[in-house]
Amino acid sequence: MTALRKYSVSLRGHRTSFTLEPEFHAELKAIAEERKLALAALIFEIDTEREEKVNLSSALRLFVLRSLKKSA
């Protein structure tokens, strides 16, 4: 299993961080490229749609999972 890494991004004018496995981060980048979005824009979308009780890292993983299941 790959070690978790901490990443930072600016959302709504302030820096925030999230922790993901590099494989999930790579999939997020691929999805953003596929949609012709900046990675920060995709993360912003996911962040605005997530439930308040779900942390950003979990929301990002679930988004990747759902995206991969849709394309399978």
C-alpha cells in the first residue's frame, strides 16, 4: 500500500490541504484533464457538492471511485 501524501490547493481564496494516496491524486488529475479543467477547479466542484460531515479527502476518494465505476 502506498503512503499517504498531503496536498495543498486554494479554494475560495484560502489554502486548504487534503491527504490522499498518490494513485488517487493521479486519477483526480486525469479526470480534470479529461474534463479540460484545472485540478483546483475540479476539487472546488467536489468540495461544494460534498456533505458537510464528509471531509475533503474522503469526498475526493469517493468522487474518484464513482468516476471509475461509471467508466467501467
